[in-house]
Amino acid sequence: NPVIIAGFGRFGVVMGRFLIANGMKATILDNNPDNIQVLGKFGFKVYYGDASRSDLMASAGADEAKVLVVAVDNKQQSLKIIDLAQRKYPHLKILVRAMDMDHTYELIKRNVHGFERDTFESSLSLGIEALTHLGYKPYQAHRLAQTFRKHNRRVIRELFQHHLTDEKKYRSEAKKYASELEELLKTEKEDSSGYDLDCSWDVSSRREEIQKLQQDGIK
């Protein structure tokens, strides 16, 4: 299969379902026997054991796979899997579930192809919904979230250089970037007051509008 997913817990299962629903076949590696039993019943190709084991990775078809998703919930195991893959299967594109900032910095050191912090996107998504309940239009809330997301990704890499070498500099830079973010979001809100395109962007609103027109006999 073109995709190997190491760890099929709360994070891996969502990503796996998304890929499989899009026609991407995936091989799953998991050391939770309960998961293995359930996944087998649903027809998944599953290998039981520690994905940092060289023999297990070979059995899963790492030689011919294209993408390795490391979604385990243990930082040290995650890094061991990555180190093995980079050493023995350098052709693999490695995408990783990051547990926290320290783990994120370890992933940057290893130059993995992509990573996402465990709860970042779900927290941001709920933050968008909170803004809409506070009076923001959906398009505006999403634009602000996108600004926040881009700033966060840039800052992580810029703070990385101070992470272990200069704690004082790290803290001062973190404060500077926090103030910078507030100014960015303030400017975004001021520049986008009104958001005339909100209705056309909001799919659910457009769907309701079309249904109403059809009910009124307008095609």
C-alpha cells in the first residue's frame, strides 16, 4: 500500500479514514491489541507491534510505500520510528503527529516532511466557531484563523533557533511575536470590515439561498 500509518488511535484513525475514503490504501501498524481486533473486522490491513522495529516496518511494505504517517501518542517512540525510517527508507515522505512544542522542535531537527500538533487544528476550528457565536461572520473568522495559522507556523521555526541555546532570548522573542500577532489580527479585522463576500463564501448560506429560489420557482 502507498501509505503506512503507525498508530491508529484518536489521531491516526481520523487521518486514516480520510485517506481511505479518498481511495488511498493504507497499511496500519499498532501495538494496541484492542485496536487490532476491531480494525481487522473492518477489513483493514493491520500489523501488530512496535513500528520502530525494523522487521515490522519491512513486513508492512516500507520499501514500496510512499508516505509514512507517524501518529503514535508517545514522543520517544515517534522519534525512534522516524529515525528508523530516515535511516532505512529515505524515499518515504514522513508526516508526523506532534505531541507538544518539545516534540515539534525534535521534528524540525529531523527535517520531516510535515507535522501537525495534536490539538492545534481542532482547537483553532472550535475557536472559529466561537468567533461566529460572538458576532463575526464565518468568512471573517476563517480569515483570522488563517492569519493566526500562518503566523504560528513561521514563529515556531524562528523560535527553534533559540530553543536550547538561549532561554532568555527565547522568552523575549516569544513575547515579541505575541504582540506582533495581536497587531496582525487587529489589522486584518480593520481591513476586512464588512466582508461583502461572506455570503458567497459560506456554502451553507448559499445552499439555503438556492433552495429558497427553487421553492419560489426560480431556476
